[in-house]
Amino acid sequence: MTLLSRRAVALAPLAALPLFAIRTRPAHAAEFSYKFANNLPATHPLNIRANEAARRILDATGGRVEIRLFPSSQLGSDTDTLSQLRSGAVELFTISGLILSTLVPPASINGIGFAFKDYGQVWPAMDGKLGGFVRAEIAKRGLLAFEHIWDNGFRQTTTSTKPIVSPADFAGLKLRVPVSPLWTSMFKALGAAPVSININEAYSALQTHLADGQENPLAVIDTVKFYEVQKYCSLTSHMWDGYWLVANRRAFDRLPADAQEIVAREMNRGALDQRQDVALLNSTLQDKLAKAGLAFNSVETAPFRDALKAAGFYSEWRGKYGEEAWGILEAATGGLG
Ligand code: X2X
């Protein structure tokens, strides 16, 4: 036998196999398998509803599109994950508009201190003109933001030292804030000493007193277990924060049109479901957290707003966002000083 014919014999059984049998991917594997990263524990409604949406997407696409959730900053801090999203290493990511503002500056606008009074103002604005404005800005930087923003919530302040009752209580407080210029600016204007730390390191920062306080919605205070390392919870409701679900544009464009539609539809539905869960939690968690040891106090917010005004906070940020954006915000919230 010549070398050639021996090789032909060796290859013959392979050649006889039907084509699908020599594919490297197992027959059940999805055609598109995308990673969805976020910074919240698996127990938070964002992950519960995103998981449900992922299951619906797998079903509705006949198994072609699989979305795998990576909760609790498993793929890295928010700052790292944003780079991975841009490079395409991660395809989907829910990120606070305020943190996204490190790439898309106008995306922090909903976080202006004491702008939104309640959800009755938040959702029409974020599903309407203000959200539309921010999504267009996100698109300019090459990312795709889905239509409905997911809820994080109105943020409350916890400390291990003393309750926050008046603005003077912030004086010198080492307050953990997420990594975003708006957060730092706002708490400096209130006299605190903000320390920028991603959420995946916030618990240990409080435990070791690198920071003595932090601020987050009750659903995060609960699921991240901040009550284990904090004593007081002051209901400052100082800003509303939400998570844009953003996709790497190239990854989204690779999906066939019908799959794109299914992903958008189911994720948007997930956001609407999740908003209801978070609203319910934020209005009912106080009892549970009090039993877990947090001492709650309510706060009169007008003096905080006045302190921000006196420090020039509103005029500074109005200048940064520009008149168009500021006008859209004030049309939704009323005048801001
Ligand atoms: O980092 C935080 O505090 C969090 C979880 O609320 C955000 O993602 C902004």
C-alpha cells in the first residue's frame, strides 16, 4: 500500500460519517451563547427576572440563543466589566447610569440629588424623553441600551457611626460611593469624605472601616448583607438609580433579526417585572432589616437639597450636562435650583 492509499483508508470511516457527527459543538449547544454580567447577588430581583427572561429567550429562539448570567461581579468589578463589554468579552451588562457615565457622561443625569420625588416621576421620564436622550448618547459610544431601564431604587444611607439626620451629620464621614464623578461631587458638596469603591469590595471596606458608611437602596442593603457591618439606616432617598441593560453592539448585530427582537422583547419584559419586585421590596424591607439590627430614622430632605444648592452643586452639573439635557430633566422633575 502506498502512503497515499493508506491515508485514504484511515480517513474512510470519517468521510462516511454524516456531517453533523464531526461538528465540534454538541448537538444541543446554542448557536449564540452570550454572557450577561452584573454586580448584584443571585437573590436580587434583577437576577431572578433576568434568568426568567433568559429561559424565555432560549425557548422562543428554539435553543439558538443562550444567555448565561454572571451575578455578583463574578467577571470583575463594574469598571472592569465595562471594558470587557466594550471589547466584546462580555455581551450583556446591567450597569448604573452613574457608573456608565465614566464612558457616557450624560448617563448620570437621573442621579442628580433629590431630583425625582417618587416612582410616579421616574418611570415616565426614564421610559420617555429623558431615557430616550440617554439611550441616544449611549448609542453614540457604540453600545446598545435596551428600552426599559431596570430599577435599582431610591438610595438610603447607612453608617456604623451615627444616623444622618441633618446635612451636618455628613461632615467628614468616610462614605463608600460607587466609582462615578457625580457621586463624589454630590457627597463632597454635602461635606462628606467620599471614597470610590466598586460594589464587589464595598462590604469589606465597611468591615475594615476604610469607609464608615455607604448608600444604596434597601434591596441592595439586604441582598449584599450590609446590615451585618452597619448600624444605622437613614432614609435619605437622595437619588434614584437604575441599571441600563447594555449590549455590545457587534454581538447584538450578529443575532438574526428575529432573535434580536425576541431578546429585546423578553429583556424589556424582565425589566418591567423587576421594577415591581424592587418597589415592593423597598417598601417592605424596613421591618426585616430592623430585625436584622439596623436602626432606622426618617429624614427631612429639604435641608440637604438646600445644602447642595448652597454648595453650587446644581449649577455646576447644569453646566456639565448643558441646557438641553437639564431642560429635559427639569421637565420631568420640576425646577431644581
Ligand atoms: O455600587 C452600588 O452601590 C450599586 C450596586 O448600587 C450600583 O451598581 C450603583
